[in-house]
Amino acid sequence: MKRIMKKIMIVSGHGNYATGLQNSIELLAGKNDDLYFIDFTANDTDLTLKEKMANVVKENQDSQILFICDILGGTPFKVAAEIANDHDYMEVVAGCNIASILEALFQKETLSISELADFIVYSSKQATIRFQKITNFQVESNQELEEGI
């Protein structure tokens, strides 16, 4: 019988990106033990960041891991990619937004780790829009329709 591995997500980024997202996500969805937040501060180096990430990986050695990084090509992304590169049970994504992280959190049990990585990227793209301003003409036209003219 194949054992289903637990899935965790590690959010990392420059400055207080990760803990800033943590505050927002916990406000919206509550605390979740499968989400970890690792900041890459001015006091860190790539080695100290790798150590922080490796500690979370070690604590969750029987889990599949999705690294969620702020910027493609940044140090958090490079370090996560270096850790994940040789492991089929790890994936790395970058540039995701809060909405996609929340959606992925709720979908993680139904998807494989690679499907989860694809899902969070797709979800980020779908949640990113530009507001289309309503003109006075559109407002007047809509009012006329509502009034039955």
C-alpha cells in the first residue's frame, strides 16, 4: 500500500515578505501547521537562509514540500531551487500572491506536489487583474436600463 505523504509549503522572500504574508494569511484563514514562513533579512546570507530552509525540511522529512518564493531568480528562489533540485517530492514556484497561496493550501490534499506547483502558478495568474474603471456614460446607461427606459 502506497503511503500518502503530507504536504507542506514554505514561503520565503526578501525582507519581511514571508512574515508579512503570514500575518495576512493567518488573518484570512487562521494558523495552519503546514505553512512555514522564512524571511531573508539583511542579516542573512545565502548560507544562513539555506540553513533555515534545511531545518524546516529536516523537521518535515516525511513530507512533500512546495517552496513559494517572492522573486524568480532572487536568493530565496535560488536557495530553494538548490535544495529541491534533486528531490521529486519538492517543487519551487515564484511570484505567487496571497489568493493563490490560500487556494493552494485548501487544494494541497487533492493534488500531487507537481500539480500543486502548477495550480498555484495558474491561480496567481487568474487572481491578477486590472480594475476596469466605470465611466459616467456606463453608469448613466446602467441606470436607464434599471429604470426600464
